[in-house]
Amino acid sequence: MPTPHLASLRDAIPQLRLLTEPADLEHYGRDWTRRWVPAPLAIALPDSVEEVQAIVRWANAAGVALVPSGGRTGLSGGAVAANGELVVSLARMNRMLGFDAVDRTLTVQAGMPLQRVQELAQEHGLHYPVDFAARGSASIGGSIATNAGGIRVVRYGNTREWVAGVTFVSGSGELMALGRALVKNSSGYDLRHLAVASEGTLGIIVEATLRLTDPPPASNVMLLALPSFAALMQVFATFRTRLQLQAFEFLTDVALQHVLAHGAQAPFAETHPYYVVTEFASDEASEAEALTAFEQCMEQGLVSDGVISASDAQAAQLWRLREGITESLARYVPYKNDVAVRISAMPAFLAETQALLGREYPHFEVVWFGHIGDGNLHINILKPDAMAQDAFVADCERVTKLLAQVLQAHGGSISAEHGIGLVKKPYLDCTRSAAEISTMRGIKAVLDPGGIMNPGKVFD
Ligand code: 2HG
Ligand code: ZN
């Protein structure tokens, strides 16, 4: 029996594709957090900007909340629909709209997966440099809506740097071309950057024009074994001084053991407490610099072993050790922290956080890894099989409050790249001031006066 809302939506936009089967509600109503029970009204699959606008107009009139939806690979609950919302999936809006060789831009619909964007850039002899493990499923619109970071931020920056323009349907149904792909534009506020990291709370990103760059040089991947946590930032400084790094990622042996248990190949005969995966150009000069940096770190006792890729296949194997972590932990339904501090604050922050988590989580397995070259740490707490999810989350939330205080003291952020969504909402005010949050609310009131856009996400 259709609800009155669904009947009115069908009347308003008869051609709109809608899914209402329980399996679809379940599939589209959740993201990778797996904490909330999906309960959307229905799933709308618009095929045009006009249909998206019509949905927003209908939602305002009917008073129904909308949850914009890309690949739902998010880790903060930003795409969760658990309260009768209409999910607006951009999955059918996945086409390429244009390539401009002079501007070096690619324009695509928001539902295109990140990996397809990367492939299209390559087919045109250029490169879209934002990259992360969920590339095959994450949509470009979702990556913009969270300002996704990933494994090459140390070299290329976050998604924000690569968004030349965004076509956006605001919560009031206005269609706006933000940014217009201009290199220079000092004509007032840059509203494009409001769409970036907005997590669907202001409107729906329907198209994006992305900046492309030169293809990266052929690269080498090096895996370093470290004897101590304290060595990490010193090794980073040594390598960064000598080389233009494409990536500098870190993982603990605890993380590595999970990836190995998932079928990856052990890189060293012995185990070491910490590892770094770094990538740099494979020309002779860079290789020589890398070797010198490695020897210098060995002499200083900062590094205890290392291996450098001899082929693309070996490079991929080494990358798997880092990129396979999230998947290898998924069965433990981890509680995830995604925190950032300035690189200069990292040594002090690491020491304090290690002491805090050692004290507060003696009973849980804690897995550390992340984009250490960007000052971004992922800390996954694994749920013991015997423990109920609610009790586990409650305990982790208690500790996250303490961690947020440490972040506050070091001028950090409670979310580096995953967004605030539902998971980090209670801690937003630890790392953003009251004046900042009230400004955000004011911006939302202007762009989404009916309060229909992803309500309850980021802030209440
Ligand atoms: C990564 O860096 C992703 O691999 C996921 O941001 C991090 O699972 C996580 O906590
Ligand atoms: Zn990450």
C-alpha cells in the first residue's frame, strides 16, 4: 500500500524511477558505517538535473527530508537514511559531459565513480590525482561532498583543490553553476567551496568540472620497517627533504597482521612494530636520494629494514598492505577515528594520544594507520565478538570525548577526511568554535530554508 507521500511524489514526477522494495531500502539506506538501521521512505533515481530540481521542490512542499546518495562508501554516516527520508541516488547520473584540453578540465555528472574519472583523465593524456581505496565505488559527487583526501594528499592536496566548478541544486531548488571553472575569479564569495564538504546538508551536487594535471612520473614504492613510533615523523622529514613524495603512509604491525590474515604476502621475514609505505618517482636521481635517505635513517636507528618495488606487480603488492586495511577489519565493525593535526604538532599529539588510548582501551584491539604525511591518523577500535554493539560504541564515544580534548589542545580536527555525518556530530564543537558553527547554521538556513537537506547530519 503506497504511503500518501509516495503517491504525491508519483503524481508530481510521474516518470521518476523509484525503488521501494525492502532490499533496495536496506541497500541504499546505509553507508559503510553499519551502525544505523536503514529506514528510508523510498529511493529516487533521477536521470536529469531537472528531475533533481523537481524532487527538491516536491520535498519542500511535502516536508520530506532528502538524503543525497553516491557510492555510500562513507565512514561517518553522512549517507544514512534511517528516518523515513527519500534517498536521492545519483547512480544513473554518471555520464561524462565534456573534456576541455585547453582548460584541462573534465566535466562529469556527480554519480560517476572516482575510478572512471581517473580513467577518463588518463584516456585524455592527463591525470585526476585524488585517489583512495574505495575508488571503484565512491562517486565523484560524494567525494566532493566530503572533501575526500586519500593516499596522495601529501603531493596533490584534497579534493577541494581539484574542483574547478560545481553545478548544484540548493535545498530551495535553485540551480547554480558555482565556480565556472575560472582560474581567476574575485567576484565575491566563492560558493563552490560551500558545496565541498557540505555532506549533502545544503543541496545536491549534480555535476562537477574537475581540474586535471600532468600524468605522474613512473614511480617506486618503498616499504620501511620502523622500530618505534617516535621515529615516524623524523623518517618523514628525512624523506621529504630529499624527495618529492607522492605518498607517505603508515601502519602498525597490528594492522599488517590483519591484512596478511586476509591473504596478502608478508613483506619481511621478521615482524617490526611500525611500517611506512612511501612512493616517489623512479628516475635515477630519485632512487639515489631514496637510498641515501634510507641509509641515513638506518644509521640513526630510525629504520630497521626496507624493501623497494622492482616491478609494478610488487608495487601493487606493497600498496595492498596499506590499502587492504579497512576491508580486513570490516568484520570487527570497528569504531573509527579520523583525526588531523598540523604536521608540526604530530609528534606531541602522537605521544599524548598513544598514552591516552593505552590507558583507556586496555581491553580492546586498537589499529593505527593513516596518512601520516598529511597529519591524518586513522585509529580503528575493534569490537570484541562477544560484546554488544551499543555497549562497545558507548565506551568508544567516552574515549573519543577525551581524544577530542587532546585534539582541541593541539589545534586539530575531529574529522580529517571522512566528514562529520552522524558519527562525529557530538564532537564538532571540540574542534570548531561556537561562532563557526553558528555561521554554518546560518548558511544552511539560507541555502536550505525548509531544512530538508540531510537533516541531523553534521549538526542538529
Ligand atoms: C583509508 O585511509 C580510509 O584507508 C579508511 O580513509 C580509513 O577505515 C578507515 O578508518
Ligand atoms: Zn584515509
